Amino acid sequence: MDKFTQIRQEIAAKKADALLVSRPANLSYLLEFTDYEGLIIITPQQVYLYTDGRFFAEIKALVPQFVIVDRAQISLVQFLVQQQIHQLIIEPDFLNVSTFRQLNHQSWQLLDSSNLVEKIRMVKTSAEIARVQKAAQIADQVFEETLNYLKPGVSELAVANEMEYLGKKLGASATSFATIVASGIRSAMPHGSASDKLIAEHELVVLDFGFVYHGYDSDITRTVAVGSVSEELQEVYQLVLAAQRATIDQIYLDQPLKAIDAFAHDYIAQRGYGPQYMHGTGHSVGRECHEYPTLNAASTEVLPAQMTFTIEPGIYLPHQGGVRIEDDLYLDNTGQVHMLTQASKDWIEL
Ligand SMILES: [Mn+2]
């Protein structure tokens, strides 16, 4: 079913007259082009793009079926009054205060979208999956080439910058987020951004990175050793890898996401490292690197076919080092698992 038909069904189910879309990733998803600045108003009959002259040509070329509303000509409130809106759905997490103040108007009631578009975005078309896959393949190749560059005496930032350059040379338009290169005791910080620290012999290095290809993100983590590291860190590596593989092996369609998360946490806790695994097990990945829904204890969704997502357990030992291993994958309509990232997960000692 077409995404606008799905959205209109949801608008009707909420007994509303219109949805005001303001979340950037929802705008780029609906328009299928990035960098649009403006709003989208979806009513049962029409899709209106409330924006300015910079975007008129692109809209006419790419989505001529949508109606342009020139914000230089009419205020948002006047426009909505003209449309006789009584119940307006908004995206409260992505609406700025000035627009919200204008929308506080006696003509209508405001309703929360409650992830209306995000829930539709969960299930990808095969064209969307192909883009995530290409973004994942770029990440795989960057990992392989980075192994030649990672050595004692090179700073984390230098490694991160080289990785970002490699990904762009391979066709990525951007990185999914600022590349994480965390070495030695810094690898025990789950989100240690790359720093000036020089990588040294006998350290673990966590590389967490991803690339954007035609608007879709990948997200991968690999952990490698530079020289030999303690037996405990090697054991922790094998435990995280076993937990990640076991979690992926037990995944099935319609499985509650919180059950996937619980499986990974139980696996690691039963082997003595429960408190050292202090984050969720994964998240959906697509138009945004971390998009709705998250695979954690609070998740209320079940796993649909064609949702691209990550599985990324980790164990972090303060003052020693940390290990995280993350892949991107999806299940097809038959429940078959497809791994999108394929970079080696063997123990690597450089
Ligand atoms: Mn991730």
C-alpha cells in the first residue's frame, strides 16, 4: 500500500483532519529528496508543501502531484483556517517553539502523532533495503582498508578522518554520525568519540561508524586489538561475539523487540557480565541512523519483515577496555535473516 494511503488511514483512525509533518527525516522520506526545508500538510484529499521559493523547481520536477503553498504569501495559521481544520496532528518532538506558538489557535485541537510516520517507515521497500545494503557494503570495505591504517602512534581522530574519507571515495554522501574510534581504556566508553589520543600497543580499539547512501544509513561496529591484550579482554570479545550470533540465530518474525533485547542481556548476564552491558541491543536503521523503534526493555513493537535494524551487544570494563560488535540485518517475508554488513568478526590482532 502506498505510504500516503497508509498515513490517511491513520489520520482517519485518529478522527483528525490533517497531519502536519515537521520531522526532517519524515519530510525526506515522504518527498524522497533530502534537504527540503518547510512543512508538509497531509489532508484526506491533498498533500501540501508549505515552503519557500528555493524549493519550487525541485518540487515541480520530483513531486508535481503535490500542491505548493508559498509561505511568503500566507501564514501557516491562515492556511490551516482556510482548510477548515478542527483536529490537527502534530509531531511534538520535532516542532519548534515559534511554530507551536502560532499553532496554539482556537480553531483546532492539537493531537500527538505518536510516531505515525515513523511506524510506516519501519517496514522498508526493497528499493530502500538496497540503499541500506549499499551503505553497509561501503562500511564493510572501509573497515577492511582501515586495518592497514590502524597502528600504534596514529591518533584516533586521524583514523576516523581516514575512514570518513574512504567512505566518501566509495560513494557515500555523508557519514551516518561522527565516526567513533575509541582505543585502550577509552574503548570502555560506549560512545567515546574519536580524540587526539594516540593508539598504543596492547589496546582494544572500538570502531563504530556508518555511511549514507542515497539518503539511507548503515551502522556497524567492530573491535580489534593492536598487539596482544589481556586474556580477560580476549574472553570478553568471544563472549560478545557469541552473544551477538546467538541473538541473531534466535530472531523470528513478530518477535517482541524487548524479547530480542532480553535474550542478549540474559546471555551476557548468565556469563557474569550483566552490569557491564548497559545499553539496548539495537535499533531500526534507515532514513536516520537511529530511527524508531529501539530494541530495548521499553520497546512495545514486534519485529516486522523488511525492517532493517542493528544487533549490537557490548561489554565495557572500566579502566581496561570495551568490546562491541554490531551488524545491520533484516528478515524477509519468510523469516529468513539477511545480513547487510558482512565485515569479518574474527578476532583480529594487528
Ligand atoms: Mn548502532
